[in-house]
Amino acid sequence: MKRTILITLAITFSVLAGAQEIKWEKGLYYSVSGQLFSGIYTEYYHSGSMKAEYAIQDGLLEGLSKYYYSDGTLKETVSCRKGQRHGVWTSYDRNGIKTGEATFLNDKKHGTWRVWDASGVLRCELTFCHGERQGPCQIYHENGTLAIAKDF
């Protein structure tokens, strides 16, 4: 019995000792020792389920970060470079259905943005160029047929 308790305490201590603590200050992530943080940082809800997983390099978001609903279902993913959104951003509803997909270039909307409804039907497509709406915009009915088309 004593041995089981000691093993449990040792495992708990090793997990807690390996836990990462970081702070966000003036747009940068730091370790508790004050150094710019690099690595994967995981944030949790009070319930213990994962809230977010950040890829960080030299204090800035770098690579793919993931965000979760409190039940553990994936909520969104975003690709970053040097602390800015850069690449694909994707959102999901609580049922795991993709509801949005967009592309960023240096933290600005760039490329085709798509929005789906809870049934998975494409409802909207917009095109952006360096943060400005440009090109086609298409809105679709619930049955997927084109409702409105406009160029910017």
C-alpha cells in the first residue's frame, strides 16, 4: 500500500515538475525565468480538458496552433509565422463539421475564404488580396445553389 502511494506521488510530482508555465507580455511569450519561450505550450480548462496547444518559437507563435471546445472537440486551427497569422485558418463546430476556412498572408486576409453551415453545405465564398475584398463573392442557398454573385 505504501509503495503504491509513493509511486503515485512520484508520478504526480514528475508530471507537475515537467509542466510548463509561460506568461504573455507585450506580444511575446516568456518562460517563468524571463527567457523567450520556444516549444509547444498546452493550456487546459479547469475541467482538465485541453483548451489550446500553441507552437511558439523565440516568444512568437510559429507553426500550427490548435484550439478546443471544453468537451475536447477541435474548435479551430491557425498557422502562424513570426507571431502573425500566416497560412490556413480552419474552424469547426462542436460536431466536428468544418464551418470556415481562410488563408492569411502576414496577418491579413488573403485568398479564398469559405463558410459552411452546420449541415456542411457551402454558404459563402469571398476572395481577399492583402486584406482587401477583391474578385468574386458568392452566396449560396441552403440547398447549395448560387443565390448571389458579385465581383469586387
